[in-house]
Amino acid sequence: MGECKPRRPGRKKAMVTQQISDDAAAGTRARPGRIDSELQAHIGRQLREVYNQIVEEPIPERFVKLLEELRTRQGRDS
């Protein structure tokens, strides 16, 4: 397994923040405390994209070593 690579700062947060600001300025919020369905769908898509990227990341080598050590210890204790 490869080492975990540092992430590059992205523009996703800025895009979501801008979308929320634009929607608020346009008055598209139906009720206080609720977001309109288009914005909710947009946020949902972005959350799924970020989640999928995280799921696909390799496990850091130090975690792999810790898991192997735990398995070895559990085998000896059985």
C-alpha cells in the first residue's frame, strides 16, 4: 500500500459558499432555516463526490503496520 499523499487545497468549499451566498442574495430560500431543493441537491452531489474521493484514498502505511501488529498480537493471545 502506498503512502498517504497530502491533499491540494481545493476550490469546492469556495464554490459551495458562493452558491449559498448567491441563493441567499436571490432570496431563493423558501423558509428560514431551510434551503431550496436545487441547492440541497447541489450540496448532496458535492458531499458524495468528496466522500467517494476519501473512500478511494489509500490507507496510510502507518495504519497498515498498526493493523498488522494488532493481528499478530491477537494471534499470540488466542
